[in-house]
Amino acid sequence: MTTRLIDESLFENGEPHGGDGPRLLGARCSGCGTVVFPRQDSCPRCPDGVMSARVLPVSGRVWSWTLQAFPPKPPYRPPAGGHRPYHVGYVDLGEVLVEARLVVPRAEIRIGLPVRLTTVPAYRDEDGTEVVTFAFRPERDGER
Ligand SMILES: [Zn+2]
């Protein structure tokens, strides 16, 4: 079975399971230090900063969350078997808020929960390729 990332431009490398796992790739402004994700060519906060690639931290904390009970609008594609509700929210990585799926059980999810970057299957392409997207899961004690 082959696997690919949903959008390789979002990641540091194109390998979904390479090395230490995926790292999200944002951009940082040389003028004011603002970090954005996904990458942008111009700074949202100042007129003359130069944006350069910035690998984002893998750990953060849940900043807000909600339950995605209904299928989102396209480009969302439901997985085989149809849409199942999942948690989604913003994760505070210290320098930027990232909107992401949260692979966290209902009993555990809360604002401030420490989470860590992971990938989850999103859907399957027509040719059978499993497409994965980024998500955050609870960071367990003892993990680096
Ligand atoms: Zn700026």
C-alpha cells in the first residue's frame, strides 16, 4: 500500500513516515518575527518583511477545540465508510496557532492539553493510495 501526504507543501519533507516523522513547515517574517502556517509569501502584519521557511515545533497545547459532527465542505473528502465525527481545533505551538484535527478522546480533550504532531488517514485516492493529513494527539508522559 502506498501512502502520501495530503499536501506536501505543508511539511518539511515529503516523506510521511521518514526520520522522526513529519514536521510542519510554516514561514517567518524577517521584519517582525510573525510566524504563519500554512506558508504565505507576504507578512500579514507588516509591509516589508521577507518570509522564509520555518519548521514548526511538534509539541503544543490545545488552544480551542470543537467536535466536527458534520462533513466539512470540499476540499474535504470523507474517508471510506463515510464521515465520522472528529475533534478539530487550534493548537498553540508557542509561536503560531495551527488549525488541525485533534486525535484526542472526548474524555481527555480540554483547553491546555499537551499534544504532539502525528498523521492520520484522511481518505483513499482512486488508485488506492492512502492520503494522510496532519493531526495532534495527546502527549504522553515520558515522551520527548
Ligand atoms: Zn512582518
